[in-house]
Amino acid sequence: MHFNSIKTRRSVGRSILLSFLLFAIALPCSARDPVRVSNSADQRQTKPRARELGVAPGVLNPGPLNAITDVSGVLVSHVTLIEGTDVRTGVTAILPHGGNLYQEKVPAGFAVANGYGKFAGTTQILELGEIETPIVLTNTLSVPQGMEGIIKWTLDHEGNERVRSVNAVVGETNDGFLNDIRGRHVRVAHVIEAINSAKSGPVVEGSVGAGTGTITFGWKGGIGTSSRLLPERLGGWTVGVLAQTNYGGVLQIDGIPVGKELGKYYLKGATDSGDADGSIILVLATDAPLSDRNLTRIARRALAAIGRTGSPASNGSGDYAVSFSTAESVRRTRDRRSGEAMIGELPNGSISPLFQAAMEAAEEAIYNALFQATTMTGMNGTIEELPIADIRRLLRIYGR
């Protein structure tokens, strides 16, 4: 009798456990952890990038990966949060190098086309001309979590035991149409996860990381990247750009009026529908040894790509570019005074080719974000991906 009662209790226990597991599986996604997608070369991209369709802005060649990671030392990762029917957001982290960023700061510049946004850490970049942390991109209401994640990561880094001030650099765009932005689903742990998983190599593009819930020119936006390599006679330097696109206007692709041709554009019917509002963040890296002053000049030139793609940088848009140099000769370290750090800086007369490279790479990064993004349904509806078949048709019509 006692033995049978034990068997009965075990049987009941197993039944309860099985019922619990089945219940957990049946729970809506909102009751479980969100899906995470990290940047990985194993995640194959099935859609064509801009260059594969013949869209190759400018005259300079890209680097081997045609990505910001063509700049040696730069690391990138995404954490993508997709949960239930209303969470469509994430984090993208860019590291100028894999060492102790606080102890080996990099010179940096910052520029604004229209300033309706929240880009944390920029006043210190403007004042001191340097970056001492990873750069994190996310959504508008998750900037505090981005800062907290960066601060914790920096303070926990070996060698920073006496650090008492951290200038966390966090950019954002508003993904509130597809994403439950008021829910603030990005956590500090997601930010640290993105930073810790950052790597070199191919960068996953499209609806990932900070680009998960973004919209661009009325179509699905996302993360895009590109690079340009100067010929040896011009220094052989590399410029790489990563873009988080969430803005609008009248889309042009390599001069083709795509928005007008496809009937989706700002001021259609002469009404101010707000379709040009949004934001775009451009992150630029170069291995050229530049001062913060010339990095600021390069950031300004990259913003020209926004106009080339058809945006007026509208009143409700936050359009920013942040740039940095990975060259060790200009790195700001504890035992090197700033004057000594500038010894290897390029002269002004050598900068113009880098201006061209920055503008070209930024433009192609934007196109890659559009071409790689996929249709997504979220909190307030569905945003369709850019129709690649129509783009192919327009390219033929316009002789591209």
C-alpha cells in the first residue's frame, strides 16, 4: 500500500510537471523571453545587397566585406528583440577596438543635420574630441538602458577599478509604430550582451538590432553598412559606415526617383503627412590618422548622403553622424599627452578623398539597410519591404 502510494505520488508529480511544461509552451510570446538574434556570419543573407543589383554609388571601390568592419579592429553586434505581436526592437553595438576603450580612447567627431533626437554623450565628444566607450544604438525610450549597460560594462572592465566618470555614447531612432516603445523592453543585460558579442567580419543587415522596428521612406528600414577603400596613391585608407535608418522623404536610389515612380513619397498630394519625420544615425570608422577636428568634418560630409537619398532632414527627424579613427598613432592613452598623440595626423590637404569615401559609403549603407530589410508586422500594423522586383525594373528603365 505504501509502495503504491509512492508510485501514485510520482505519477501525479510527473503529470503536473508535464502539464506545466505544456502550459509554458502554449503561453503567448509576451510571457516568455524575447527572441534574440546576434550578429553572426552564420546568419546568411538571402536578399541582394545594393551592389549586387548594380547600385554602386560613387567612384571608389568598397573593402572586401563592404562593411564598417573593413576598418581593422572595429567590432559589431546586434541583439534583436521580437516578442509576441508588439515588441520589435533591439540593440546594435559598435566598438572602435577590442581593448580597454576607456584607457585607450579614440579621437572622434560629431555632426548634426537636424537635431530632433536624443544622442547621449555628444557634448563631451564635441568638447574633448574623443570616445571612451562602445557606441550603442537602440530606440528612443531605451537610451537610459543603453547608457546604464555601457557604464556597467566599462566599470566592470579590468583596469577601470578607479574610474568615476563614464561618457556613454548612445544614439536612437523611434521605432514606435512597429514596436511597443512605451514598454521599454530593452534591458541593461541586452546592451551588455550586444557589447560582449561584438566581433569582426561580416555584419548582418536589415531588420536586426537597433533596426528591427524602423521604417525608411515608408518601407521597412533597418541596419545597413558599407565601406570605401582609397587607392594607395591616396593613402590606402579605409572608411566604413554603419547606418540605422528610420527617416523619410522622396526616396532616390542612385539618382532614380524610386519614391515618385512607386507612388510612395513625402508631400504626395501636397499634404504634410509627416512621412519625412524619423531619424537616421550614421557611425563612421576610419583607419586614417585624423584629429577630432577632421573627423568632425568627415561626419558632416557623410550627412550629404541623407540628401542624396531624398531626405530634406525634416523638422521631426534626428539626423546624426558620429565618426572615429582607429589609428594607434592618434589614440588617446593614459601615458600619452594629447599633443604627442597628434604627431601622425594627416594634413588638411589629404582629407578630401576621405570626404568622398564617407559620402559614398554612407549612401550605400542606407541602400543596404533598405534592400536587406524584410516585411514586418508589429504593434500598429504591417510595413512592407522595398519591392526588389520593382527596383530591378526601374534600374533597367533608367539604364543602370
